[in-house]
Amino acid sequence: MAKAKEAATPSVTLSTLKPAAGSTQSRKRLGRGPGSGLGKTSGKGHKGHKARTGGSTNPGFEGGQMPMYRRLPKRGFTNPFKVTAVPINLARLTAVAGGDVTPEALVAAGLISNAEQAIKILGTGEAARAYTVRGIPVSASARAKIEAAGGSVEA
């Protein structure tokens, strides 16, 4: 009895898959005669900017009125030479093998990607052991914690 029931249900294979009923629509075929409802002007109306090829406005366009980004005055300054340091917290220094903390040691530990980039050690977390920091700027709180743990900071 059970075998007859299994045979009645069709097996689902890649060749029998179909989308759910009503989930797909045929594409809109523009300019295919007046009977289609989208012939002649293809749903774009008569003439005008938006009827033309590429006829769309830029995001700030306000119908010909002077746009907001041109009405407001320019403000501020962006320094092209700004250098942003990569922050490294004290708690992450446990990944460094040994006690010497240099840019090369941080690259070897995977904390930074390039030894040439600007780095700064910050004081979040605790100094797990005595570190000797060389050639890296250190915040005042990080310096205090490193020295309290018996380490030193060299310029």
C-alpha cells in the first residue's frame, strides 16, 4: 500500500522545476505597435527632457531652480596631508611574541598590515607583561600602564 502512494507523487528533479504560479511576469515590450498599449512613444509621453535618450536628471536637479548645493556657501577645509594613525590597544599586545614592540613585530603578530603606516598605542586594557616599545607613539595612559608593569617606552 505504501509503494502505491509513493509512485503517485511526482519526483522533483532539475528538469521538472518550475517557478510558483504568478511569481513571474513577461517583460514590458516597448514600441511594438498601438495594440500593445506601449507603442509609438513607448510610455514616455510627448517630447520633453524625460522623453529623450538618456533623459534623466542629476540627483540635485530642482526643475531648473538653482539647486541647494549651489545656493549654500562652501565651508571648511580638508587637509590633503592628514595622517591618521592606526590605534592599537594595550590588551591586543598579548599577540606580540617577546617583549619588544616595534612596527615589524606588530606586522608579524598580524595587528597591522604594513610597518610603514602610522601607529599609536592606546591605554585600553592592561599590560600583560613588561614591554619595550620602540619607535611607536604611545598615549599617556598606555605609557603609565607599560611602566607600571616594568616595561619601558623608547622614542
